[in-house]
Amino acid sequence: MKSTKVVVSLTVAVAAISGLAGPASADSANGTWLRDNGAHVLAFDCGGGLGLKVVKSPEPAKVGKTIMCGGKKTSENKWKGTVLNLDDGQKYSGYVSVSGGSLTLSGCVLGGIICKNDTWSRIK
């Protein structure tokens, strides 16, 4: 009887923790994102932080290219790191923020004075 109570208590505790983790993971950056140009970008753990990698693109030469690796979490659902612009080959200060089904990548120059934003939709 005692072991049954422990198993039931453990099951309830795991279910409660899983329920708490659900909403937080909805705003996780990890997953696959769709850009307006049809490219798919995978957000994943890379170098101890956030990574972004092109996994599908209308421009085959960009597939497999890493845009960011090691982005550091600065606050809830926001990361900062170095972003590679695949169009000009330059690296910029970059910011990633996630809200629901949208990820916004900002690449900035001049200490963040001039930034360009690109918002993507979550695929999975």
C-alpha cells in the first residue's frame, strides 16, 4: 500500500511539473522557423547558447549555413549574439526574441543604432 502511494504521488508530481513546463516551452526558440523567402531555419542549442541554422532554402548554397551559435539569454525569451548575414558575409550584433508563434531576428550596426528586423513563423 505504501509503495502505491509513492508511485501515485510521483506521477502527480511529474504531471504537475510537466504542466508548468508547457507554457514556457511554447515561447522557446528551439524548433523550425519559416522566413518570408521560404527558407526554414532551425533554432537549436549551440555552443552553450542559441544557434540558428538554415535547413531549407530557395538558395541551395545557404542550406547548412549557421547564422548564429552561442547566443546568450538576456531575459525571458530573448537572446543576444553575433549574427552572420548570408547575403553579404558580414557579422553583426544580433538579437533574437520569441513571442508565441513568432521569432524576430534583429541585426544591428553602430552599437545598435541601426537595426534590421526579420520576423519568422514557427513551423514546428
